[in-house]
Amino acid sequence: MHLTPGDIPELLRKAKTVAIVGISDKPDRPSYGVANYLIENSHFELFFVNPLLDEVLGQKVYKSLKEIDVHIDIVDVFRKPADCLAVLDESIEIGADAIWLQLGISVPEVATQGSEAGLSVVMDRCIKIDYAAL
């Protein structure tokens, strides 16, 4: 289901685990800043995914979502639009509850296919901004 802005606080309050796909080890990148904020300020257990990295912010980085051995509530995607369908497919495969495309990213096929697969879908929003507003 494509969530409305009013649905987002409940999603964030209920979620326990968040996987950040496309995490960067560069402090000037949005994914790094969001991850650092969530580590310091959220109740989430965070998991990082990037096939090119081993560690970010002192935490292990997984090569794919499938390597994570706990249930993921929200898959937060920091990838270009062309890569988002592949991330959606993997999110469906692991049984994630929601997929979240960051600010500036909106992929109609992700909304359609994600909703059809039973995932909650958030697009063109920043999880850091929405979490800070709780």
C-alpha cells in the first residue's frame, strides 16, 4: 500500500529494524548522515547494505539484503531510480514490511509492484526528517 503522509508516523513507531541499502562511507553523502542520525536518535536496529563496503560507522555492511538474518521492517533505499526495482525484488524476497525511497526518488513501478506484493511503500521522503518529526 502506498502510504499517505498521515500513515508514516505509525510505520516508524512500529518498525524495529531498518536496512539502509546504498549506505556510503563518505560523511558528505546523505545515506551516511541519515544512518548516523538514526544510530544516535532512533529506536531502530540498523543494518547497512552495500556490496562494495565492509564497515560503516563501526557497523558491519552486508553485501545484500539476503545476508541479513533478521526480519527487516523497513528497507530504506539510497540508490538511483533505475536500481530501485531490483531492491524492491530483494525486499519482497526477504519478506520486508515496507520499502522507503528517499527524497527525490519516486518510481511508479515500485509503488505498484510493492503494493501488489503487500509492502507499505513510501517515496520521495526522508526517513530522518520524518523520524525527527515524531
